[in-house]
Amino acid sequence: MNIKDIKSYFPVLNQEVNGHPLVYLDSAATSQKPIQVIEALKKYYEFDNSNVHRGVHTLGNRATDSYEGAREKVRKFINARSTKEIIFTRGTTTALNTVAAGYGRQTLQEGDEIVITYMEHHSNIIPWQQLAKEKGAVLKYVDLQQDGTLSLDAVRAAITNKTKIVSIMYVSNVLGTINPIKDIAKIAHDNGAIMVVDAAQAAPHVKVDVQDLDCDFLAFSGHKMCAPTGIGVLYGKEALLDKMEPIEFGGEMIDFVGLQESTWKELPWKFEGGTPIIAGAIGLGAAIDFLNEIGLDNIAAHEHKLAAYAMDELEKIEGLQIFGPRDPMQRCGLVTFNLDDVHPHDVATVLDMNGIAVRAGHHCAQPLMKWLQVTATARASFYMYNDEADIDRLVAGLRSAKEYFSDVF
Amino acid sequence: MSFNNLDQLYRSVIMEHYKNPRNKGILEENNVTIDMNNPTCGDRIHLTLKLTDGIVEDAKFDGEGCSISMSSASMMTQIVKGKKLEEALELADIFSKMMLGEEYDLDKYDLGDVEALQGVSQFPARIKCATLAWKAMEKGVKSEAQ
């Protein structure tokens, strides 16, 4: 994998920020977009723009072919059995809300349990909180081990025969941890629960295989994997989706409309009310082509290498604390840390003045921040276009932040 | 690496307030309590005010946050103490204008240390840090003034 070539595909990286060449270390928030994806959007809007599933005309057919072609690319990307199982959504949040409001509302009874973990992103907490409140269900949290990993024993202890839904993130956006979803799904199924997976941080970095995981629902966003914002995917097993009622009603999703009663289209379209996110889906298809060309295995290996290098270098900075597992093979390409005495916002501002973009804050994971006993942290996240030189710049930036704040004190 | 830009933000008086915050803690004899946070970053302020006869008699803040939010809270409590409620609200308005880079009456109040926060307006991502304590104060004073 030649990083110089890969970098050249991302036009946004070729600029100066505050007088320094940009080092973008915030891909876990959103990834940058390669020229291949930008061109696919441009081509669609310049030549094929039309609504889907209704036009008799040529442009309508082209748009429909591209949109449905993108669905097939997604199916293959996550190894789903059928495109009936691939629903386009606005992102991970919408996908998880669809499961909670659809499957959850239709099946949960009072006293049933929903099991999540302390490391979840708000998008995999609040839909379940709302559902639990509505249904009188119990929302349970699996505790984490000291290093921020999940133990299967803790998972086993939390899941009971009252548990109906287990919803866990594949990769943590704060700790970088890769969770043993396949094993957890087995425990869930043994207890009669379904397994929902928040794969927002996994899909860009590791090979996701829904059949191998044997998960029931899986959600991810396009924008973290080189596609545009506003497109995401909900995968669901066909048998479950078949029984699930739509939660959005209107055009596109109907079969027959009467004055008092209507019927729905077949899967997956019954879940795609309104004009769909056509350009976004086409952009996601182009992003999948791009990722396949580079190879997810290559991307994962590159990120493990960068995470290992970053942790080695960051640890040399006195007073720097790293959160999450120390073993780079147990994590994806991100490192969350705090520099003692210097608040993460102040760290991020100093880095920004040096052209380095990192995230500072609670990373949409307030329960995890509480568990870690911090109010905020700084996070550097890597993708295929980052290299060791970027990490050297980060380390130099952090040293200068430390120096700057020790001077003023 | 040049620190010139950073010096506009982190003026020494700001860092001095961060290191030695004034009026930090909880005012036991309070009649107004305000909790506010900045949901995007986790900054949190707990402001206690003692408002008597239309005057901010005492003010204390507690909380967690970056150098800008905590020093701004320290300066805010310092300047509003002893002010009439309408003056406190006017100061909140002046501060908001200062952050937005809008014009405000320079002569009406001696802003003292608060003027050091002027540089924050050049750092859009940090404006919310600086305004948190002022918004809390504004909310507290308004609740009493009504």
C-alpha cells in the first residue's frame, strides 16, 4: 500500500491550515472523501440525475440502476444473503432508531430487558432508553474491564432469559476496542434475544461479515468510510424485516393506497419512504469500490501499525495518559488520550494552530467518560491516508502544547 | 513553532485566572443556583448567586472545563459582584457582543481582566467555552428579575 499515492486521491488533504500542511487526525468523526467518490457524485448530478423507481425515461432508469447497483455493492461488502436485507438510511443513528422504533416497539413487553455496554455511543444508548421508558423495559449496561475491553463473562452475566435485545458497538469510537461480536451474538441467541450491532466505527476499518457474525441487525454510516454524509445502512435478517412494520410512511414505500388502508412495497423498499438518498447511495457504492481496491485487510494492517507507532511515541511524552487497550491488535486506528494539566480543548486548539486536526470532548459517549472518570479527552484517529510523519507532527504538537502551558503556569 | 497566534487567545491574565480562580466553590447562602453545560464538549458550570435588593451581592462558581471556560467564569464572578441586576445583564450582553466581534459601549464599564478574553472571538470553536458562565449568570439573574 503506497500512502503517497493514496494521499493524492484526497484533494482536501492538500492544503495548509494556519500556515502548516494539514494533518487530518479526525477520521473517526468523519473520513475525507477520495476523488473517485467526488467524481461519482459529480457524474450522477451532471448526467443521470433523476428520481428512482418511477420514471419510464432513460435518466430515471439510469438513476435506478445506479441506486440499486449501490445496494448490491453494500450487500457484497457486508456479505448479506440478499439485497432485501439492505436498507438505505440517513446514517447509523437513523438505522438504530429504526430498529428501536420498529422491531423494539412491536415486540417488547413490560419487564423485558435491553442489554448495552458502558462504551456505547449516544446513538446506541438513547433509542433504547426511550424504548425502555415507553415499554417499561429495563436497560442494562455491561461493565467494562480495567483496560476498556469487554469480557464475555460480564456479557453472560448481564444477558438473561428476559433479555430481548442486545445492542453493542463493534468498534469503540473512544477506546478503539474491537468487541467479540460473534461470541456475544451467540450468547444473545442462546437466551432468545436478538443481536444488534453498531458498526459505525467498524465498517470503515475491518471486514464486516453479517453471516459470520450471525447478527440480526447491523447499522453503519457512509461518511466514516469515504462516502458522503447523509447515507447509511441498516442490515436486517430478512425474516425479521418481513415481520417489522415500517416507521416512515409516504411515497415510494407503498404498494396500494386506499382511502382508509394502504399496503407496503416488498423489502427493502417498504422501509424507504420518500425520495431516497440517491446520490448518497451512489457515493457509498463508489466508496465501497475504492475500499475494495485498496483492500480492507491492507487498511486494517496499516492502522494497526499506525496505532502501535502512535502509542509508542505518545507514551514517551511525560504526563500523557492513553485510554483503552495497550495491545494495538486489540484496537482500531485511534488513540484517545489526555495530557496532564492541559485540558483537551486547549490541546486541540494548540494542535489546530499547528495544522493538526484532532477531536476533543466527550465523543458522544458521556456514560463512558463517567466510567473513565474524565469529563473530556482528546482523540487522534487514523485512516488509510495517514502515515508515521503525521504522528510525528502530532507528537511534536503535543510537546509544544505541554511546553506552552508549562510556560504560562 | 510559533506561538504568536496562541498568545492572542491565552493571554497571561487568562492563564492567571485559570491557575488561581476567583470565587471558586459553592456559595452556601445563595438564592439562585444555575447548572449549565456545554453538551458538545462536556464543560460544566455550577453557579450560585446571592441576589439581594436588586444587587448581585455574591457569586461563586464550581465546575469543570478548559482554561477559557474556567477563567471566563472566574472573571465573570469578579466583575458582577456588587453590580445591579440590570448592570449584570448589560455586562452579559456586552460580553456576548465582544465574542461575536460586534461593537459595544467601551466606556460604560471598566471591564478590567475581562478585556483579555477579546482574543477568543478569533477562535470560533472556543467562543462557547467563554460564554458558558455568562449565559448561566444571565439565566440566573433573569429568573430573579422576573
